[in-house]
Amino acid sequence: MFHGTKPGWIEVISGVMFSGKSEELIRRVRRAVIAKNRVQVFKSHLDARYAGIYSVSSHDGTIAEAEPINESREIMTHLRPDTQVVAVDEVQFLDDGIVQVANVLADRGVRVILAGIDSDFRAEPFGAMPMLMAAAEIVDKLHAICVMCGGPATRNQRLVNGKPAPYDSPQIMVGGHEAYEARCRHCHDVPRKDELQRKLFEASARS
Ligand code: ADP
Ligand code: ZN
């Protein structure tokens, strides 16, 4: 673990879906609890089915249970004055205010652990992740296994009705029948990406 001369820094755990970001976040939280740090865990878009895996317990009972949030400022309103470690999962879905929240907490001496998907289904930066990676003292990029070739997966393949989703489908699909697979650069497929990127480039050159 990183040791500054003063407490307070930002750690980012980035990577594709299924790369083990949540497992790594929980591992760090569990170790912080063992070290008797006061920890708070948050998760955006918390799905009730998975809430249980975020309860990190010690021998004398449950210590850290993830609190669901939709906006970054809720971290500040839920924050207890004596909290030493703040862990947030699924940060890619939060607003850009998370960058300021993370910096303010780290400046105050809090260890901030953030886990999030770094690139969307188009292989483009996701939400505030690039800015958080720039602000962080430590960045880890985890890989999953490419379901096509078995190599290290760095991309999220979106499938709609079993077929690769085209470039112009929305970044976050609401209520769609979609599925995701971890794939490597070479097996990742985004139909119409080249064509639509060229059109966007030509339009910006004209204006
Ligand atoms: P993340 O938070 O990055 O989405 P999780 O910590 O929730 O990842 O899940 C990681 C787990 O997902 C792995 O330990 C493994 O059991 C499982 N898994 C499913 N598909 C894959 C894959 N393609 N590559 C690696 N692990 C996978
Ligand atoms: Zn592959």
C-alpha cells in the first residue's frame, strides 16, 4: 500500500467489467477494517441483489455496509466526521463532481478508494474516470479474460439481442435487452465506429 508522510490520497481501481474491481475494492476495505480504520463504502446504482457482498464484517460483527448513492455530493452528506477511509464502487456512473469530492477528502486526510469502468462499450473514456485517474496517487488497471480468445480483456463488448451494438447506441442503455462480455482489443467489435467517427471529424472540420 502507498504510504505518504501525511494521510490522505486517492487510489483508483480501473478496468473492464468482470476484471475483479469489486473484489479488489472489498479486499482493500476488509484490510482497512482489520487495521481498525473507520471505513465508509458507497456504490452508485446499487442493485439490491448484490448489496450483501459489500458488507464487510469483522469478528465482532458487520462493520462496513455499502450505502447507495446517485450523486457525488451524497458522499459529503453521508460522511461521518471520524471516517478515515472512503471506498466508492461503480464511479463511472457518477457526475463529474466526484473529482472534487475525492480531492477534498484526500486533502483532509481521508484515504479514498475508487473503482470504476474506464472505457465504455465504444472503447471511449467513461464518465469522470479519466479525470479521477489524473487526480489519483495510485492507479491500477485490472484485466478480465477475453471470452473469444482467452487473452487479457480490456474492452466491454455490448451485445443487443446477441449482436454487437453499433457505435451510435447510447452510452447507458435504459431497460434494453443487452448483455456484456469482456473482450480484448482485437476481438472487440463496434459496428459503424469508423464510419461515424469520420462523419463527426468532417463535421467538426467544416464548422
Ligand atoms: P468487476 O467489479 O470488475 O466487474 P467483479 O469483482 O464483480 O468484477 O467480478 C470478478 C469475477 O468475475 C471474477 O473473479 C470471475 O469469477 C468472474 N468472471 C466472469 N467472467 C469473467 C471473465 N471473462 N474474465 C474474468 N473473470 C470473470
Ligand atoms: Zn480476444
